[in-house]
Amino acid sequence: MALGNQLGLVLAGFGPMIAGMLLTPGAAGWVPVAVFGTVCMLIAAFSVFRSRETFKTPIEELGAPYLTGTARRRETLEEQKTAGQPAGRLR
């Protein structure tokens, strides 16, 4: 999610410059800018469609999958450490 946020900010920040570079003289000079805007809108709509709804999820449960995976990895690393296996290798 953070990566998507950062990429979106880069696109939004450079959007006016990109649109200015796409703008061509003439009556139909706005068409490339409109296509660029439409592509950006379609990417945003697809991202919203694919994102997970968290409206009714309690805030305590939002990080649960991450925390469960982290705890499981810590347990595995502790088991490997006590068994004398090299740390960092999951089996």
C-alpha cells in the first residue's frame, strides 16, 4: 500500500509536466493529454476495485495477518537457533 501511495504521488507530482510535454499544437492537441488522464484514471479505478475493504474491520485486526506472519517467523528462527542451524534459512 505504501508503494502504491508513493508511485501515485510521483505520478501526480509530475502529471502537469507530462501533460505539458504531451500537449501538441493544433485543434486536436489536447487528445494526448486526455488519453494520459484517462489512463491515470483507469489505473486508479482498478486499484480501488482491487483493494480490500476495511470499513467494518476493527482497528486491532488490521495488522493481524502481518503480526501473525512475523510471530511465526520469529518462532521458526528461534527453533533454528536452538537446533544449531544457520539463522535466516527457513525450512
